[in-house]
Amino acid sequence: MSIIGTRRWGKTYYFYDVMKKLIQQGKEKNELLYVNFEDERILPFDVKDFDSLPEAYFELFPENKKKRPSISFWMKSRMLEIGRSQ
């Protein structure tokens, strides 16, 4: 799932709400993968790096290899504002 929008419109909290509801419906917290593309620990992130996300997830949670994780990707609007000063 991805959401694109302007700053301060509640995108992050929408994802938190979706994840909270999934947990209430029985999903385990470690079955959810939340990626913040502005997290400095994963920068610089390139398109080819998408392949490493499932590998890193299953390295952390090998017991979930037989399950299909619910995956959430989040990209803040400022990453889309190419050419504008930050």
C-alpha cells in the first residue's frame, strides 16, 4: 500500500491506523512491514534496493517465510518535490 499526498495530511497516522486494525483482526505485529523511505538508515535508497526488502524482513523473521506478510510502504511528499529547496 502506498499513499502520496502533501505534508501534514495524516498519511503516517493513516498507516498506523491500518496496522492497528490489522493487529486487532489477528495479524501478528511481526507480520507487518513498515518502511519509511526518509529513514537515514536506509538512505540512499535506489529502485534496485526494493529486492533487498523481503530478504531483510525474512532475515529478521524467518518464521514468517511460509506466511505472506502485509507490506506497507510510505514515502513522504518531500521526496517527490524534486527541484524545490527543502
